[in-house]
Amino acid sequence: MSPVPVPSDLPVELRTEALESILVEKGLVDPAVLDKFVKTYAEDVGPLNGAKVVAKAWTDPEYKARLMEDGTAAVAELGFKGPQGECIVVLENTPTLHHLVVCTLCSCYPWPVLGLPPTWYKDPAYRARAVREPRALLAEFGLELGPEVEIKVFDSSSEVRYMVLPERPAGTEGMSEEELIPLVTREAMTGVAKTKAPAGHDHDHEHGH
Amino acid sequence: MSPVPVPSDLPVELRTEALESILVEKGLVDPAVLDKFVKTYAEDVGPLNGAKVVAKAWTDPEYKARLMEDGTAAVAELGFKGPQGECIVVLENTPTLHHLVVCTLCSCYPWPVLGLPPTWYKDPAYRARAVREPRALLAEFGLELGPEVEIKVFDSSSEVRYMVLPERPAGTEGMSEEELIPLVTREAMTGVAKTKAPAGHDHDHEHGH
Amino acid sequence: MDGIHDMGGMQGWGRAPFDPTEPAFKAGWEGRAFAICLLSMNRLTGQNLDAMRHALERLHPLEYLRNGYYGRWLLMAETLLTDSGVIAEGAVDARARKLRGDDVTEPPDPVLNKPDYTATGPGSLRPVDDPPRFTVGEQVRAKDIHPAGHTRLPRYVRGRVGTVKRILPSALLPDTNAHFLGENPQHCYGVAFDSTELWGGEAEPFVLHIDLFDSYLEAPVENQP
Amino acid sequence: MDGIHDMGGMQGWGRAPFDPTEPAFKAGWEGRAFAICLLSMNRLTGQNLDAMRHALERLHPLEYLRNGYYGRWLLMAETLLTDSGVIAEGAVDARARKLRGDDVTEPPDPVLNKPDYTATGPGSLRPVDDPPRFTVGEQVRAKDIHPAGHTRLPRYVRGRVGTVKRILPSALLPDTNAHFLGENPQHCYGVAFDSTELWGGEAEPFVLHIDLFDSYLEAPVENQP
């Protein structure tokens, strides 16, 4: 293998432009194809996909059973597949069991359902601390879990990709699948947050939380 | 403890000037005292001290015996003491035993005899590799050691400071203590080089090395 | 290799930055670097996903950290393209200087040097004929080894004893595939470790689950005197 | 703590830069940062050498690496001065911006907060009445622990079995002294580890010697089931 690139003080923006310029000049890369890749991951593949999966699982017990049995097949039913989605395993949160997903060695993430990983997921602080002090880390994200809640942290070290099925929040019993989708965040599906009922639906909140 | 300083994009030169400016303004620091510290370690405390110790040990067997028995006391005989020299232990190289000194956890170094550590000693590459692949590291410094040479690597993890007593090179039998001093380098006293006889004195070299 | 990428449990990073509203790409160059990387893998260099991850790991730690995730990706693309002889060493720096108006001579094109490698199938899942060596509920020890090349066995679990919780789909072994030394399909296990086994008795209570390939594991008794 | 400073055995750093002619300080600011640091330790902050090393360890890894050794030292001085309430958080950045002509409001002076600490003697050597627990030639195991604060027990020897080669002068324990929790004087041992014990059977042949305090060590049998 050749030596790795020497540290350079040239700005990363300029170096990116330079690499694209070389590859385009060689006829190896079509800028329009790059545009399309960027657009796909900036606009089309994102956590809305996962939110649809979660809302369906909350409202359709048979779908939920299929999702827990074979995540890959169940998300493909909704049309979600592609790179970083070869084998998707869904982890169900309950009032006494909380799952947290991390990739300590790089930043593996289930792209077809959650899109590209957010900055916090890729940050060394998250990668390092999730497997050492998850409670302290979650508290910094605003999620305080009591001692009665068991925490399972999943380090994504193989090509299996993990997605969290959050608890359906109290107060959403009357809501439809469509109405539930916007409640489900990327954070909840990675395990750094819970899903919350919209204002006025949250019974816990109404009764003095 | 307070949070550590937040990463800053201000140039380090400017931040150094800023810190000095604050401390001088508060009357806590006298720039002339800083000047004196800088001058002392830039000009007075350096590897010439250690070279004097080595040359004396090579030419005075009784001094060498005292140096190996109590390095701290023996280097103090020549007037060398001070910070980072509380307990100095000398390690003698032989044709079949080579010592290499490192500090993996910071950059501890025997200041009174060798001065401040050089860049390579403080570099992560040296700190990390000396305790894992010393032969490969030494080869990059130009020192190839045969399999018959045992390597002992000393990681300076306490306040003990290690200094290597290099082998006296062949061909220097007729040289005086004074003449030997310039042959002894910082590198040889840390274990990344051997001492060499000056051109015309090196028998190994003359006979086709 | 025991590089900066293997940061599970490493301390001193402070807080993770959290902005729930951030876009996929926070600057234009991030998207370009991402897209160039995707193309640079199989299509342009003939390399694979594991070689790509290993290219990340080989970056100098300062470069790994300096420009964040997409900064790493840009250098990963450059590494793969250089390794395969698609672009010359130093070509990106030279072109960047040229773009900003410096008078530079760009290096000549190198000789194409793609790895002699064809995947036996899509993705990483591969059948294995033999049954799994370990069963669900069995205790296993992650081997206490220090592979010189790519591995997905992080330092923080090495030498630790855990329990097999799932048999995952068998897959090619990243350790050999990254270096084009064969796909070497293996069983893969979801293994659970108690936090105190990893970090000592003072650790926060939790269970760590990690996917480990068959050759990363041994029976707990094997390594004992 | 398991920070970036604990880099023994870490890979990916490339070659060490070697220039036998380099001066003690390669730029003016390096000498100033060095001198300010020396003054910042006992004299200005009431802190000690171990707290100083721990201030280095607490730097964000990117800051630890970005400006080299004296870059670290500058931030170490700033950390100690801030911890002891000699300068305000953000004071250096504000002053730097002011020096370059920005219109900034500097933070008000903080309340002095020096540690309640007086060394029982000069330097670190301290007598210990009891005889050393281990003797030269005895096998010992470096404890497999992960202290949250300062320690001089690096990760790469933890859990490994070595042989006591020297009884070194007894000294205060950095682990407690750095946090002003007492000097806790202990015996210190020069312990030798075979390279294969540290890095596995493929390791280069050599012997690693390291100085370990009494509380870092246990009899090898203790930790076995």
C-alpha cells in the first residue's frame, strides 16, 4: 500500500474541489452523478423512512411481529433498502429496557431507514462514551433513565445495522399511523431520546410529570 | 475542576502572547524572568552535560562505577542537577544489550543531563512505537540492530529518569576525556543512535564496514 | 491495527455536539466528498468496503480528527485512489495549489494498480456450511490479540468474557477481505459483555452487545494457565 | 483516565520526525509557553507536577495533537491557571482577539481558588516504613483497572504479567497527589515485561521495563478464576 496522504494545511474545501477536478478531467466522474448522490442523501434517504416503519409497527401488530422477526424484509416491504441496509435488526424499547446504538470503530448506521448519520453520532465523544458511560451520555442528551431501566448498548461492529423501535408514547392511542410519523425522530430510533406525544396528547404531562 | 479550554482556531503564537500579556498585567509574571528561563534551557542546560558525564565514565573507571551505582549523585559531582533530575538511573549499552528510553504517557526526560527533549522524543510516533516495535523504529533512525542484540526499552512512568551510557566506539582508545565529549550525542544517550569515532579513528570503518 | 479509530471507552472527548436540526451536509464540500468516496470504492479503484474502512484507520490521528467525518472521508477517497494508481501521490495537493493560483507542476499519472479482486457475491453476507461453533447462552472470550491490519475486534473487548446472545448471518471476514486475502466467510455472533467485565467494578451498570466473528472468539478456559 | 496521552503501542502515527540539529525552541512562542508553564505550576496556581500532567491528559485529543508539545503546554498552563481561579475561563481567547484588534469585552477576574495543598517535602521521593511487598525476581501482574483520574499505569501493561527487576526509591503516588487527595507514598518497582506478553506471539523480541507503584500491582494468581 502507498503511504497515506501527508498532513496538509490546505483547506479541506479546496482539497475536495481539487480531487473532483482531477477525477472529472480524467473522465472518471460526472459532476451530475455526484449531484445526484448528494441530492439523494440530502433529501430522499433520511429518518422519515424509519419513522414510517416505527409508526406502522405501532399501529399494525402483524407488521411489528414481522419487523422484530426479520427487520431487513419488513423495512423492504415499505421500499427501504440499499447500501448499509444489508441486514437490519430492530431493537424494541420498553419501560424497563432501553437500547442505544453506536459504532465505536467508524460510524456504521442504517442508511436506508435513518439516512446518513448526524454529527453527534459520528463524534468521537459519542463513539467513545456510549460503550463506557451510556447513562452519563444520555443524560447530556436530556434523557435521564432511572436505575430500574436496563441499558443495552449495541456496538455495530459487523455489517448488521441496528435500529431502535421506541416506545409509543402515552396519550397517542387515538392517533393514526400518518399522525404518528412526525413524532418519531432520528434520535429516538438511535436510542438517545424517547418519542413524545404532541402537546395536549401527553397524559403523563397533563397529570403533573 | 473547571472545563478544559475549548478548542480555539486562534493561532497558538497569538494565544501565547495573550496569556503572557494577562499574567504580566496582573503583576504575576515578569517578562525578564521568562527570558531567563528560556535562555537557560535554550543555551545552558543541554546534552553537553550528559556528554561530559559519558566521557568521564569512559575514561575514569571509578567514576563509572559510581555512576552506575548512583546516577543522581554521580552526575551531581559534575554540577548537574535540577528539575526532572531527582533520581537518575544510568543504563549501560554493550555489544549485546541495547537500551532505549521513552515516556509513553507524556515526555519525561532527564533535563539536567540532556536538556529539554527533542521533537522526535515528544512525537506520538516515537512514544507509541518505542514500546511496540523498537527495532523497526530504530531502523528508521538509521540504527539496525542484529538479532544477537537484546533490546530493553525503558518507559519513564515514574519520577526516575533514565539515561543511556553508550558504548565507547572502537578507535577512540587514544582520545582524552575532553576529545571524547563532542562524540556523544543526545541521540546516543537516549538510545536511538550509537556513538561514532571521528573520521580516521573508526577502525571498523577503515577495515570496510 | 490499534489506531485512533478504535476509540471505544477512550476518555477526554468532552460532550457530543447535539443539533437535532442539522442537515445531512453542513457545507457543500461535505456532500462532494461523500459522493466522490462512494464512487471511489468499487467503481474507480476496484477496492472494497473493508479496504475503505482500513484506509480511514491508516490516516494519521491528527488528520482523522482535524476535519471531522467528511474530512476523513475525503482523505479515505484520496488514499484508495492513490493505492490503486488512479491518481498520483501528491496530486490533490498540487491541484489544490494550482486552483488557488500557485505555479505548480502536477505529478505525472501513475500506473494503474487495482487489486486483483472480485467479490464472490453482493454485499458481505456469505453462506457457511459448518454449524456455528458456539451456541446461544454459551460463554466466550474475545481473543487477546493485536492484528497488524484491519480488524473489527476493538481493543476494549479483547480478553474479556461475554455470552453469546444471537447467531447472526454468516459473512465474509473483514480482516482478510480488507487486504484482498480472501473473503474467508465465518459465523458471526452477537455477544453480550457486562459493563463491569469491560471497565471494572466501578462501571455504570449496562450490558454491551457487539457482533464478533468466529475467529475473534475462543472458549473462556483456553487462555487460562 | 484512558486518554489520548496513553499512546504506548498505538498505531498509525507514521515516522518520528528526526532532525539532530534542531534548537530547544523552534519558535519564539514555544520558549514563552514553556516558561509560563514552569511558573504556572507551583508558584502561580498552587498546583503540583502531577496535577500538571493531568491537565495535559484532560485536553481534547485534537488540541493535544494540533500544536505539538508546546501547544499542549500552553493549554496546560491555561488549564491550571483557570482551575485555580487565577485567570477567567475564556480570558486567553478574549485577550488574543483584543491583541489582534477585535472589539471584545474581556471576562471579569474570577475568584482565586487554589488547591488547599502543601507538599510534605521537595520533589516526589518520600520514605516508606514498611518493606517492599514484592522482591526482585518475583512475578507480578499489573492490575486490570481503569482509574477515572490521573494514573501512571498505562493501558498497554494492564493485566499483563511481568517480573520485578529493581526496587526504586519510594515516592508519592501520582494518582492521589494529582487530585490533592494526599501524597500516599508507596514503593515503586522496575518491572520487566516480555514483548510477547504485551503484544502477542508475533511481536518483535524485546523486553519492556516500566516503573510501577505498589498499588498498581498484584500477585499474578490473584486475578485468576
